[in-house]
Amino acid sequence: MTIGLMAMAAAILLAFLRVPLAFALLAVSIVGIGLTVNWNVAFMLLPMTISEAVLSYELAVVPMFILMGNVISKTGIAQDLFRAAYAFFGHVRGGLALSTMTACSGFSAVCGSSYATAATMAKVAYPSMKRYGYSDSLAAGTIAAGGTLGILIPPSIIMVVYGILTQTNIRDMFIAGVVPGLLGVAMYLIVIRLIAARYPEDAPAGERSSWAERIRALSGVWPFVLLFVLIIGGLYGRLFTPTEAAGMGAGLAMLVAMLQRRLTMQLLKQIIIDTVYTSISLYAVLFGALMLSRLLTLSGLSTGILELVTSFGLEGILLILAILLVFLVLGCVMDSMAIILIFAPLFAPIIVAQGFDLVWFGILIIVATEIALITPPIGMNVYVIKAVLPSIPMVRIFKGLVPFVAADLVRLALLITFPALSLWLGTTIR
């Protein structure tokens, strides 16, 4: 247990020091296993773990969803979604922010990445909000908060990673994320309306679109509807697995882009290169996380922590609250993916031993990491927005995010209190 604790502390320290996460996790895991068992076992487990992961059928979902998101984001299809949302909401106070949030939810439903959602919508929506006189805090806060939906509304890369690390069914995770994701969108829209009512000068109304313009704008939404229905409808109806859904989604996204004459050979080459780089980076980090999970098992750290918390009487919902507090606090200073990779394998056995559902727990910690994406001092989505929109001061972005963080905390409390919000949809089709 001592070696396990030292390994966890070393992994967290290296993450704080911005050492590449893949190298940090692999180094800590190999040294820890070498000291816990012996060095021969440590160096034997490394190729075994990598080969098992590479040959895993479930892990093949990752590059396919990344490819689908890259096609949607780089071919300009996301702009069609924003225009359609603006056609319906643009004429009301806060309408551009409402349109941005709606577009973020639609884009994240086929992208699965918070960073890609935030970066894309910053380019698409911010110029329009700036032109109509929106405050920087509301504009940037809306985009940064909307970007967090990318890791909850399925398909989600982080759900795939969580499912692999904890041996949880990825299809169940995707279906469980639908209601919490829609609840998050609804609460964000309410926040925007309240801000527009309280500070009308920060959220002026735009131009009203005719019904003819609205119908024309809707014609650009069909790729998103088609992809979402294909992926979630197919999973809901048990027509295919998440890996098959990812492959068909990526192929359909490319077909749509080609039919709309948006996908040139040069752009396709760039999309494939970006997909390969992103996939390799994520695979390397996942290899390190799987090795860390083996170390935690060999060292008995999870069992020891379970005995410790039981001796202190920390059980049931109090244990859940304590774990979520860890995620929320660490989220202020660490990247969300790093938190999931390091702590999900540690806490999953404890959650199972307490009789809780790993799907429900996964949704809770993903919502907690959503909050981490927009909280200071790290707030990775904030840094994405800052990179795309360097003229906006960081303090204004964080100021605009305060009401959205408050809404997220309310949503997290609702999901803890009413587990059926996460589990009901999945139980109806089992």
C-alpha cells in the first residue's frame, strides 16, 4: 500500500509539473510494479498491456469518433447548425447566446470532444455576438460552458476511456449520458435567459428571421440529425455496438461532407493526420492508465482505502460526496482527462464494493470533470477560448462562467439525489 500511495502521489505531482501524462503514468507504473513485485514482471506487463489494448475491439471506437468529429469541425458543417439556431432564437434578448449553446449541444452530440466544441464555436459564434454588442464575459462564458457538453452528450471520448478503465459497458454509458446532457443544456439556456433579463445591455436582440429563412436554415441541420439518430438510435435499439456505430458515423460524416463538396483531398489529408496524432496521443495516455490500474491492483491500494474509509464510517452517499469533492478540487488545478485516468481505476473497486452502479458513478464524475473544465486556475476550456480569442482577458472569461458553474453544481446535486436521471433510459431497454 505504501508503494501504491507513493505511486499515486508521484503521478499527481508529475501531472502538476506538466510532464506528458503518458510518460508520467508509464514511468510511475513500471517503477511501482517493479518495487511491489519484481522488475521482470514490470517489464513483462508493459508489452502485454499495450498489445491487449491495441487489439481491444472496444478501443477501436476512439479513432473513429475522433475522425468523425474532425470531419464535422473542419468542413464548416458546424456553421450550418449555428445559423439554424440563430434563425429561431436570434431575435430575442440573449438570442445569439441561446443559439450558440444550442449549436454547442448539437455539435458535441457528434463530436465527443469539449476542446473541439469550444474551439469551433469560438470561431463560429463569437464574431456574431461581438458584432451585436454582447459583453465579452457572456459571449466567452457561453462558448466555454457549451464546450463542456462535448464530454457528456454521447458519443463521448471520455466515456469510452472511463468504460475501458473500469470495465463498464460503453453502450450503457452513452445512453446514460443523454438525459443528464439534455438537462445540462436546459439549465444553461435558463442561465442565459436570466442573465439577459438582468443585464439586457450585455445580451441585445438580433434580427428576426422570416419563416422562409428559418426553413432554409433547417436544411443545414440534417447531417447532425442523421448522425445522432444513426449512433444513439442504433445503440438504443441494439442494432450495433459502439465500435460499429463509430465506424458508420465516421464514414457517414465523410460521405455527407463529400456530397456537399466540402471535403477536398488536401483537407482530407489534414483531417486524417490530425486524427492519427490525436489517437496516438490518447492511446499512449491510456496505456499508462491501464498500467497504473494494474499497479493499484497489485499493491492492494483500493482495498486498503476501502478498509480505511469503512473504519471511519464513511459509507454510502457520504463516500460518493467525498470522492466527488476530490474530483472538484483537483479539477481546479489538473486536466479533466488526467483526473479520470488516475482516479477512476482507484475508486471504481470501492464504488462496486459499496454496491453503487458504475454507470451512475461514471456520469457523476464526468459532470464533475465538466465543472473542472471551466473552473480557475486551470479550466482547460478557458485556455482553449483564450487561444482562439486572445483579445479577451482571462478574468472576463472566468467571470462569465460563474453562473454556468452554479448551474452545473445544481445539476450534479440533482443527479446524486435522483440516480434515475442517469439510469432510467438505460433500464427501459435492457
